[in-house]
Amino acid sequence: MKEILELYLAFLKIGCVNFGGGYAMLPLLEKDLVNKRGWTTVDELTDYFAIGQCTPGIIALNVSTFIGNKKKGVAGALASTIGFVTGPICIILIIAAFMKNFAEYEIVQHAFAGIRVCVCVLIVQAVLRLWKKSVIDKLSFALFLVIFLMMVFGSLLPFKIPAAVLVIAAGVFGVMFGPRKK
């Protein structure tokens, strides 16, 4: 029961500072879950993000569920998931109650502008960390380049390719052409 409570409290804390979504959370998750607690590895965390991108829902929430499941099975997954959403639900309810009264104030608008800048920096940091772990050779760079160009110029195509399809295709590519361990 102690470990279940520990999962709940850890993800309660993480959920309360989940500004900017999953990719902005990667540095925080890595620091807390990999470096501090040792609950997962950087490679596993990167894999959880990839899977979380393909599954319905919020990436960081999906990652919390995966890690909770790894640690304590279904009970751990539930504790981590509930912990992750408890704080944001409370914060959103409080903000929603007062937002109408304060949203037009210049100081509030400046605060949100500052938060957006910080979130951009966190996302760039996450991208750089993912880059270092993922783009490791010419083949992975070529895959990155193809997918990047498809995302950037996707609006020029006569059809839209969902991001989940690209993630799955990249996974299949990795299975077929990735480095083989001997």
C-alpha cells in the first residue's frame, strides 16, 4: 500500500506542474522518475512517450499509467493515473471559477505570455533530449528527415497523414531496418 501511495503522490506532484503537455514534461519526468526515483530508464521513458503518442489521451497521463503499471500492475496504473489528474482537475476548477473575472486584466495576460515562453523552452529541451537518444546514425537521421518533411509539408499533400500513422510506420521501419543485437 505504501508503494501505491508513493505512486499517487509522485504523479500528483507531476500533474500539478504539467504546463505545456507531455513533451514539455519530459525533462521533469526524466529528473524525477529516472534520476531521483529510478523507476524507469531514459530509454523506457522515450518508449513510453512514443507509445503515449499513438494511444488516445494525454501523453504525460499515458506515461504515468505505463510507469504505474510497470511498478505495481493495475493498482499502480490506477494510482498513478488518478494522482496525475487530481491536481490539474482541482487547479482547472479554481481557474475556471475565477477566470471570467480576471482574464481581461493585463497582468494575467502577461503572466500567461510568460508561461507560454517557458513552455516553448521546455519543449525545445525535450526535443533535444529525444534527438540525442533517437537520431543515432545515418539511417535514423534519414527516417527523421522523411517524417519531418511529411509533417512540415503535409498540408501540400491531397490527404492528411495522422501523426499516429507516422509513429507506427516509424516503429515498423525500426523493426525492419534497425540495428540488430548479436
